Amino acid sequence: MLVAFALYCRMPFGKISSRHPDIIRVAAAIGRTPAALSMKMGNIASLDPAITSTGRSGLRAASANDRAMWDEMTSDWDRFAFECEQALIATETTATTPEPVERVVPDYDDLPVGEDRVTLTTARIGQNFFRAAVLSAYNERCCITGLAVPRLLVASHIVPWHIDGANRTNPQNGLLLSVLHDKAFDTGLLTINDDMTVRVSREHIASADAFFATAVGHYDGRPISLPEKFAPDRDFLAYHREHVFQG
């Protein structure tokens, strides 16, 4: 079940199929058929409000255990992300998405004195889960520009990593952004309105050079591409507008 949930979080809904090579490989590693694993993932989809709200239903055989695990996942993302990643590691399978581009994450360096290497390792495993889930949700495209080069994409936290420990690995606290727009979002040069449109700082638009006007300012007022699952939480976006955005 952990493996099925891990793959569900990592794989776009439209790609769930018994013919998908990752499902075939993982199914063999855990002693199940590809059909059984893809069916379990379809049952999980039937519990996902982001899927069912669009008229899709997944399969209809979700068990009480499936529902209990869904509740466990959404109530404690950090622990669930760690357990899912450990389950995948145990299958000796590779990730379903390309390796993330290296970036500086100062939050890890800000761990309190006395935190040990296990804590750091757990955090990094959780971040691998977070990145994979956000990449999957947005079909590996920047939600602002449509850029589709995974090595130039960042799973950006809406509420900063060091502010909200309970939602560090919650994909609803994530946006998939190009490296440039991730930096602009992190530093408050742009934000996302409640209607899911981009808002760029007027101060910076007014003093922008030609590159900023084209690469960032151009998207002011434009809608983002919404994910097919794990939609950004409106409360998290409100926090970003109030505490991070330089509006």
C-alpha cells in the first residue's frame, strides 16, 4: 500500500496504467502484477477530491484500509512521505522523475543545534517526495511559463520550509516553477492571487529592465496552469501574499 501511494503521488493520473514501465518494474519488485498495482492506484484516485471534483472517478473499490491510509497521509505528510520513500527504496527501483537540479536550501543549514544526521537525512528524503509529487501534479511544467525542462524546474514551497514544519512535504504547499520564477516567488517579487492569477510587485515592474519586463512582468495578471491533483492551498497562498510578497 505504501508503494502504491508513493507511485500515485509521483505519477500523473493520466499515466496510471498496467503498461507503464515504472509500474511494471515496481510490481515485479513487490511480487504483484502490474494490473494489481495500477488497480490499487486507481482505487486511491477515487479518494482524491482533486480528481473526483473534475468528474473523473478512478476505480470504485477503495477499501477501508485505503481510506485510512489516505487520512494518515493528509494528516501527517512528513511521516507519510518518509515511509513512502523508504518503501520505494526497499524495492530498489529508481525514481519516476529525473534527479532534481542541485539548489541551495538554507533551511537545512538552519536546523537547531544538536539536530543529528538522521534528521537531515529524513528531511532530504521528504524533500525528494515533495519534489516528485509536485512535478507529477503539474505534469512537469512550470505553472507560470509552461517551461517543461525538469532540470530547470523547482518544487517551490508556498509557506517557507522553515516556517511551517507540518507542511514541509505537503504537495499542496507547493508550486512548480522555473528556477527564475522560483527565486522571484521566494523573494516576494511575485505571488499568486486567490483567483490563481500571477501578481508581480508594482514597485519592481515600474523600475524593471527589459529582461525582467519580458521574463517576469509579462505574466502579471495571467492565470497559472492548475495541477490535476494537490491544488495549492488557498490559506498557504494567503500567507505568502501577506508575509512574503513585496506588494
